[in-house]
Amino acid sequence: MGIVKISNELHDEIRKASSVMVRSINAQAEYWIRVGMLAEAHPSLTFTEIMRQQMAAEAIDKTEEPSCE
């Protein structure tokens, strides 16, 4: 594990997003890094297409309606 130096402004944005997305600050930063890497590697794909591919790679069935129980 390494240390990544980021600006205070970006850290504040990550903190806010992590609260909304119910993730830790580190998990939110890791998520944005991963999505950014995938977007750079596949510039012709939309965000939705990237997420669909990632979910398929993890065998997540996104066709079922989520349970609210």
C-alpha cells in the first residue's frame, strides 16, 4: 500500500462523494481511480457501458429487480 498525495480540494470532494455513496473515503478514491483507468483504456465506452462490463465480469445479475425488504 502506498501513499497518494492529493490536493485538499480533491480530498474534500472525495469526502463529500463518499458520504453520498456510503463508501469510505479510501473506497471512493479507489472507485474513481479504477473508473478513470477503465475510461482511459476504453475511450469509446460510456460510463454505463463500463459499469455493465464490470458487473458482468463479476457475474452480477443486473436484470433482476432489487429487493427492498
